[in-house]
Amino acid sequence: MTRNTEGALIVAASVLAAFGVTLVNFAQDRSLDAQTALTFLVFLIAFGGLHLAVRAFAPKATPLLLAPVTALTALGFFQIYRLDLAMETDRASFQRWWILIAATLASLTLLVFKGTTISILRRYRNITLLVSLALILLPNLPADWGFPLRGLSVNGSRLWVLLDVGFTSFQFQPAELAKLGLVAYVAGYLADHQRALREAKRHIGPIAFPEPRQLIPLLITWGVSVLILISQRDLGASLLLFVGFVLLLYAATGTTGYLVAGGFMGLVAGVASYLAFDHVQRRVIAWVAPFEHYEDEGFQIAQGLFALGTGSLSGAGPGLGRPDLIPNASTDFIFAAVGEELGFAGTVSVIALFAVTVAVGLGIAFRSRDTFRKLFAAGLSFVLAVQTILIIGGILRLVPLTGITLPFMSYGGSALVGNLILVALLLRISHEEAP
Amino acid sequence: MPDIILALLRIIFLGLVYLFVWQVARAIGTHLGISLRRSRREGTRVVMIKSETQQGTEIDVQDVTVLGRSPEADVNLDDPYASEFHMRLVAQDNGMVLHDLGSTNGTYVNGRRVIAPTSLRRGDTIQVGKTVMEVR
């Protein structure tokens, strides 16, 4: 596919977003208004601009990544708009701003790396790690001090930072950016220690196990994950960090023992946190028996399942369902909302687009010759894949629900910024590795 | 807005989503050199047009394909006049090149015995013993 086809597909996805918004308006007996044109323009400017940035700053990057990402954002956006109408909120216009901001920051990322290579992240990986850890701990700042940067507690999780600049204030989740830095650090570490990690093996039966000494980085990451779980009560981020790390360790070494050891450590942490924290307990109860606890813990999952069931094969139609009955539909449960209005057909197309995105990311990793770029691309793809699987699996009741949002589709500025920068990094890697 | 038009628009919307997914999949396919419509490079397929037991067999030559009577050859030739490893076909940007692997009874392209590696074009015939193949 050429760059021109990518451009055409981005225009098509922008049309899709505007068409979805228009359909919702029609279904709600509203007339054609400025929303249609506004949505089309914002998508065209944001993703068209990103496309032009790729042409200018990373011309040899893969042309396969931006189109599915635009389509996912479009499908998520029209559902956010639809939920706005039902809930009388104004999230769509915020999201439009965030789409513009995120695309700008992603383009800037491409610009920053234009004069150098992505390998500087490997060289200065200790700085990357410190910055990431600082970002993760940022929400633990006191909420009531005079400094304009404050921590913020939302729904019992301490994930937000409030930046007060006098006339207005911004909220963002620094962890969304920190996860990119952590992936870069781990990829750099593994690239430098790959040989030692790969060769130090002990065979126990058919499974190769690493030397105990080599398990130290695994233990450290495990410790950081548990720390996040305790200090910020964020099950999702902690699980994402740990699973992503174990997968990357396996990708770097091909040692099955890491998967076994990681699975075992994850299980221990899981059982312990189930016994220790009531917020983990509530998640598990809601997962095992949502209908028995319909009144309280299980309500959100049960409503999500009802939505998917109501959607049936082809959905109630845009604007014709009641996805607003699901709590937090536009953030956590956007997938169920799409399932109600576009049905099984819609959810399958969403999963197909995610599969394509992750596959292209892993393809970039496979084709990379440099170890760091290979592992970095693989790690970024794993982060996308694990997030998608955890939240969609949570909605479908395959795994306990964690507070992770669906990449590109959910309402939320920080996540969109983080994920579009992730895409920009993948594009940059594929540009540098192009033959 | 009448219900019937809404229902129609809704199906069109889903249709467009799927058209998009299809286009993305097709773009990736062509990017990777896989075509979803099973088209291939011209002149890299060999069809057995005359054979006692293998009439109609189609061989798609990807990179290098060895034909011979041996079960270890990539493509088995069921012909008593064929050698164990009779000939090799190598795919090129346009068409193929045939190498005779020192076979006892020889390989004939368009009726002429192959001495040096020979380029094949669409419509050429290859004869090994009693088996006749055509390049397509």
C-alpha cells in the first residue's frame, strides 16, 4: 500500500466518524447540524496532519498503521457523541480537542526524532526510567497544597494530576505517558543483557528456567507493580505493567521459564491482593457472579452484558439503543456501547481493526534488525494488545474487569495522547528499519 | 426521520465499516505480497497437460522447485523416464528459469533439448519422458 492509499483511507475513516454522528442525530430526531462538519474536519485535520507529518519526518514508515487507528478513533468517537446526547454531557467536544492535541503531540514526537534516532532512548535509558517513575508517582502529590500541581483521587484510584494555571485547570493521567518510558527502559535493558539472559538457563524437565540471579529484574518489576497496586489502587496499570514485562522478557530470550515464573508470581500477587484488598475482591465477585450481585458489585458488568445481548447480530442502530444505562459507558465500557448499537457485526470489526494494528506493530518488530528497536516495537505492540485484551475480556467476562480503557476508542485525553505517541514511536521505528 | 430510511442508513453504515476493514486487509495483503484474489506473477505456474496419472496437476513455483521421480523432490513426477531429481525451476521477476539436473533422458522445452539454463515464458511447453507441461 502506498502513502496515498493511507491518505485515502484516513479520509474514509473521517467520513465514517461524521456519518456515525449524523446517523445518531437522525435517530434522535435532530436535524443535520454543525456536529457533522465539525467531526469530519477535526478528524481530517488531526489524522491528515499526522499523515503529513509522517510524509515529512518519517517517509519510509509503514503506511499500514494510521488507517486502522483512525477508524478505531472514529468508531469510539461517534459512540462518545451518542452517549453525550443521552447523558447530557459534553464529552464529545472535549474529545475532539484531545484528538487534535494528541495528533499534534504525535507529530511532534516524529519531529523530535527526525534529527536523531530512537536509539537515544536506549543510551539514556536510566533517565527514561527515572522520568517514568516520577510520572507514575506524580498523582501521590498532596491534593490540598498551594503548588499548582496536585494529586487527584477519582473513584478511589489515585491516578490523576491536576494542573492549575490560574484561569483554568487541566487533569491528566501521567501513567499513560510513563508506560511508554517504561517499555523503552525495559527494551533497552533487555537489549544490553540479552545474551546473558538467554544463555543462563537451567533445564528442569522440558522447560528451560533462567538462573536465579537473572530473575532479579523480574522481581523488581513485580515489586513496582505491587507498589502501584497498593499506593494508587490501580489494578489495571499494575497488571498491564507486569504482563507486558513478562511477555517482553520472553520475546527477548525465548525462555519459556520466564512465562512459567511470571505466571506463578502473578498468581501469588493476585491471590494475595484478593485477600488483602477489598477493591480487588469486589472485582472478582463481579466477575464470577455479576447477576447474583446485580444490585451492587456486578451492576456494571451485568449492564454491559445486557447491552451486548440487546445488540444481537447487527445492533439496535446508531442512536437507537440505550447504552447510557451502562455505568461509565464512554470510558470503561465503550466496547459494550458499540456492541449495543452496532451489534456483533460492529464488535467484530472493532476486534479486527485492533488485530490489524497489533499485527502491524509486531510485523515492525519482526523486520527490525537492531535488537533495541525490535524489542521496543514488540513491547509497544504488547502494551496495545494487553490493554485491548484486558478491557474487552473484562467486558465479555473472560477475565476480571480492570480499570483499563480501550485504546483509541475510550473517552479520555491522556490515554489518547499516550496511545497516539505510541503509534508515532512505532512509525519512527519502522522508518528507521526500512530497507 | 422515517424508520425505513434509518434502518437503511444503519445497514449502509455497517457496510461502510466493513468496506473499510476489507480495504485495510487488502492493502496489507498487497504490501506483504499476498494477494487475496489468488493472482500471482505471470508465468510462474506449470500445468501438466499430458500425463498418465498426473493430468491437470498445477505447480506454483515460489522460489525454487525441484521436480523428479524421487519422493524427496518438491514435486513428484510419476513418469518412468524421469530421473530421481530431474530439473529445477527458479522463479524470477518475470517468469522462470529451468535447469536440467543432468537427467538421463533429458528435458525438452518447446521440443528442443535443454543444454544450458533456459528462460521460460508463458505458453512454453516442457516435456519430460511422456509428461508434457505448459507454463502459464
